[in-house]
Amino acid sequence: MNLLFNGRNRVTSGYRLPERPDHNGLDIVGDDSKDILSPVEGVVRSSTIVTNKSDATWEWGNYIRIDDKNGNRYYFCHMASRAVKAGDGVKIGDKLGVMGNTGYSFGAHTHFEMRKPDGKTRLNPAEFLGIPNKRGTYMNQKNGWGQKGSDWYYYENGQAARGKWVKDKGFWYYLGTDGKMMTGLQKIGGKLYYLNERTRGGLPKGAMLQTDGNGVIQL
Ligand SMILES: [Zn+2]
């Protein structure tokens, strides 16, 4: 699933719940990243702020509207800043802006709202995102290993670890600056390490087996 923020997405107010039936969107706080990422592919129809308070849209502060290919509308409100402009095409995962507290808002968050092409009929954004429509913290991506093609990545708080060691089930692994798990003989931090090239004898692929004579760790 693709949520609005990398890592933890904390829903502070749900969509039309009994305690707040006129709340037509989800309020979401990014706890690990303030960057709002598009959960949908489409075209930016609005990227603006309304300051005239006779227009109720002022409550949204800096907001962006994206329309998908079916004309459904997606609104992202209260941004601190906007990273796309009207007419831009966006893909899933593109940065739309930074979470903020503009408009009628009390504390930095994003009000995420969805409407049908008629511009009036509301849709349940929790259903679209694939998360429960209630308060809680939902991860953008599971922690641990994930594979793309033949490459392995290690996710922490929904983000691929890059340029660092990680320890998993007793073994150390190294993720390159591109996030890919490294294998074979590698010089890391000025020292040589051997990272298992294929799973065998109970040793997983990528696991650090030993260092050379200059290494700190020896089997
Ligand atoms: Zn809201």
C-alpha cells in the first residue's frame, strides 16, 4: 500500500466517525517524515492557498488537488509548502509538498479528502488507502527485507536503509548507498568484508562471514 508519508502515518481523526460526523477526510500526521507523497497517479488541478476568509476554502490553507484518470478528486490540505503546480502529472510516491499547519488547523497534519468527479460526493479515504478508518498508526511499508527483481532491500520505519549495516537474526548485512544489499568481497569504511554470495549451510545470502586481517570482526 502507499500511504501519504514514509514510515509512520498517524491518523488523528477518521472519516465521518460518530464522534465527528461532519469530518469529511482523514487527518494524518507523518511521524518519521513530513514529506507528503502522492498515493495516486493523476494530474494536479489546484496548487494554491486561498486567503480571502469569505471563501471557506481558506480553511484548507496551502492545498493540492489531484484528479485521477477517472476524475476522482484527492485533496491534501494544511501544507507548509507545495512542491507541485497545477498541470503537473504525478505518479505514486511523488512528493507533493510538506505537511504543515496552514488554514484552519491546530497542529501540523494533513487533511486528506476524496471526492467523486461531481466534486461533491465524498469517498472514504481510509478505504482507498487500505487502512482502518480510526485513530492509529499505520506503516507505509513493512519493516524488514523486501525484494525488487533480484535485489534485496531492508526497510526501517518504511524507508530503505542506505549506506549502513543492519543486524537481522544474528547476522550483519550491508546496504549500499542505493539501498541494495551488497554481496561478495566489499571494502566498507576502509575495511574489507566478505558478504555471503549465496545462501548455503544455514548462512543467508548477504550475511557477513568474516573480515580480512585488517577487519575488526573475525570468525
Ligand atoms: Zn481534517
